[in-house]
Amino acid sequence: GTMLAASAVTFASCKPEEEGPPVDEYESLSSADLPETTSVLSLDTYRDKAKGALVGSMAGVAYGYPVEFWYKTWIPDSSLPKWYDDIIQNAYTQDDIYLSVTAIEALSELGLDVTSRELGIYMYNKDFEFWNGSNNDVLARGYAPPFSGYPKYSTSHLTGAYPDGNSYQCGASFGGLLGLNMTGFLNETCQKFAEICCYGDGIYSMQFIAAMYGAAFFTDDIDEIIQAGLASIPEESWSALVVRNVLENYDAGMTAQENFNDVYATYVLSDEYNWIGWPYDGILLDAKMCSAFTLIGLLYGEEDMDKTMRLTISCANDSDSTAAAAGGILATIKGYSALDDRYKNGLIEDQKFKYSSSTL
């Protein structure tokens, strides 16, 4: 479990007093008083890292957006987008951000025990633009989650056209922000949203990204964070297979571009592992590959925000989503207060994110 410890915060107790310490005694608890499996995080640190996660993902999506879906293979440095002041303003309308924010709003309004069917209705009514996560055409024809996310090839009816796409992976950060390192709760919460439009690797890859966000609240070890993500998904899944392949290539001394070329040839150019036709003329919305490209940025980026995002964007395809994940996870490690001001220029604290009632 995870405990948030506060120094000037009063907790509302959810248990009768005899079942636990009075609320005003929480702040005097030390980690020695807790089970060994309990992680302790101060509320101030949590807030700083959660804000860092959101701003880091905003920076990544804004940075990668100019080349989103423009390239299939490795993008050379000369063709990468340029960073400029106030670029982050673009993030207030991006699906990678508003998807995560509206997920938090949905859980706040409907409760943590909400069903995927109820969330399907909630997201349907948002009527998001340019995003399959509301899966409105399928829901309108009477398919409720989890059936709305089933592959169309498994039934005689059209349900999820791109079930292993990254429709929910691109907004997975909320799972880590709320679930932290509590993998069971994190996976369950992620699946409730993902199965509106995803199936199989579309769900696992979302859980992988979310688990890395959650682990980044407690460690700055990139390998430990990746292993936490890997431990959250089925070992035999294609999502896990691709992640292990990227790690093996990295350990073997391949460069970032060589690693990309290898996994692209293995999993994209092969019919065996690329079984869904994508609508962007070969551009990938495949969730397992978006996980791989996010990973390449984190592994080779040397914990530098700019280098991490640039390498992720170089992997092309859905470049804003992957850069958002890589930048967000790294910024979770660092926390908002430690981020360079260049990633904060253009932020407007009271500006609402598209489709939401929330501000930064």
C-alpha cells in the first residue's frame, strides 16, 4: 500500500476511530510504524510530482505534435520540430492531456467503484473530437464495455476497429497519478477506461505506461521504473514481448536508432505481430509499439528532458503521444519544482483543459 503523509493537512477518516489511529495522529507516524510493504510519500512531494507529471506530458505532446503521423520511420535531427517559448500552450487542447484529466474528473464524480459501462456513457457524452476513446459509433449501436472494445474480427458485428491501438495509452498518466505503486488498483482502474475501446495489448500497454508513472513517484532509477511497468502486464503478452526486446537491444549496445530499426522490422513489417490495419497509411497507433518508442526515449535520454523527448519523437508515428509519456514519466521523477523554466513558459494556471472543468 501507499500512504501520503502531511505536515499541515487534516485527514478525514474513513474508518471508525477504534480501527486505526485518530486522524490528527497520522502526521506523527513514522515509516517504522507501518508494514514493510508500505511506501511513504509526503503530500507536498506528491503534489509536486503530480504537477510535474502533467506539465511534463504537456511539454512532450506539444513538442511532438508538429510531426505527429507525418513519418513512419526514424526522423533525423534535421527534421525534428523546434522548441519555442510558449509551445506548451498547444497542450491545453490535446487528447493526451484532456483524456487523462477527464478520467480523473469521471472518477471524482462517479466514484472509484464505478463500472466500465458507466464510464462508457460518461465518455460517450463528452463526444471527443479526433479520438476513438469515446467509441461513440460502437456504443450508439448498443455495445457496452467491455464488448465495445472487442476486436471486430471476433464477432460478426463491427465493434472495436482498432482494439490494440493506443486510444487509452495516450492518456494513461492518470492511472499512475491515482494508483501510484499499487498495481492492482492501478490496473483495475485503467482497464475500466481502456475496455471502452481497447482489448488485449491496447489495455496492457496502457497499464504498462501508467505503472511507470506510478513507480516514478518513488524512485529515480529508470530501470526500476521500467521493471515496475513490465511487472504490471502479462508476461506472455505482445506488449511485454516488445518491451523485453527493446531492453535486450539496449543491453546489447545498440544505438537508439538501431534499436528502433530492429523492433520496427520485427513487429511492424511482420504480419505475425501486426494484425490490425491502421487508418493512417502505415502510421502506427499500435499500443505495443508506442510503448517501445516511449521506452527508447527513457533508456537513451540520460534523464535529460530535451534529449528524452527528442529521441522519442525520432521514433516517429504517433510522436506526440509517445513524447508525452516519456516527458511525463521523467518529469514525475524530477517534480515540478525541479523542472527547467523552459518547460513552464506559457502555462496558464487558471486555463481549463479542453472538454474539462479542470485547470492545471
